[in-house]
Amino acid sequence: MVKNSDVQKLKDEISRLMAALEDVNFECQRLEIINSNLDFQLKSVNRELKQNIAMLEALEDRKSTRLNS
């Protein structure tokens, strides 16, 4: 037969685990937001980098055209 104290211990453990699960879910949501923000920043920086590369290539082309003229 199950004792009342054993049942209470199990209820307490379940409550503790449920609270821990809520904390983990909150942390997961927080990290998803951070990841989304970092992904946005990375895409933005990549666009800027591609623009800078294109500008440098254009400048190099101008320079080589002037030198060959």
C-alpha cells in the first residue's frame, strides 16, 4: 500500500519538475529570440559585405581601365 508521505513526495517532485520545465521552456524561447536577432544581424552584415566587395571590384576595374588606357 502507498503511504500518504510517499504520495506527497511524488506530488512535490512533480511540482518541482514542472517548474523546472517551465524555466527550460522560457530559456528556450529566450534563446530562439536571440538566435533570430543574430540571424537578422548576420544577413544584414553579409549584404553590406557583398556591397563593399562589389564596390572594391568596381574600383579595381576602374583602376585597371585607367592604367590600360
